Amino acid sequence: MGMIAKLKYVIFFVEDVAASRKFYAEAFDLTAGFIHESGDYGEMKSGETTLSFSSRTLMQHLGKNPRTPDPARPSFEIAFEVDDVPGALSRAVRAGAAVVQEVKEEAWGQTTSYVSDPDGYLVEICSPVAAS
């Protein structure tokens, strides 16, 4: 049997690492983690998985050419599970998020909403799935 892989971090390529860290602290109450002295890379603590940010400039210097995300045509999303979806949505909007989907009661017993962060990444705000 092999080792079970654990998702350690997700990195968003952003224009302004400090601004992204500030948004996620204000919108989702994440706490600051490691920040590189250059300011081009920083992390936020989110349970066992780190949400990290790297400047697009740094990625270009590393030979990568990241695209700007488009919330109307997302290729992925991240989700934050919360107890109070309407309250968390309001907090995210106050911090600078744009509403993509208002609070909705889903057929499978979950409450969901979606926002776009200031860089255009799609973020789901959801309740735990109700036991059937």
C-alpha cells in the first residue's frame, strides 16, 4: 500500500500578494502564514491546507505564463465551509468580493453561494451537506 497524498497547498497567481492576503483575512478570517521577504509569495492558514499566493511577475520570471482567471468561465473553484452562509457572503462582499450566486438552498441539503475574489478566482461559500 502506498502513502495517502495530502493536499498541502493551493497557489493563486495574483497581481498583488499583500492585497490578496488582506482580502482573504478580511473575507474568510484566514490567518497569515509565511511571507517571503520579496513580497512575491505569501501563505494564509486554512486548517491543514495552506492557501498561497504568488505574484504573476514571479511566475513569469520562473518561466510560467499564468492566465488571468475569468469567473464567468472558471476552470476550478475553492470552497469554504461555514456555519452561516448568508453572514459569510456578506463579510466576503464587504471585503471586496463580487457576488456570483446569492445564497441558495440546494436540493441535496446544502446551502451555497459563490463569489469572485478581487483577482477573479471563483470561491464557493457553503454549509456542510445535511445528512440524509
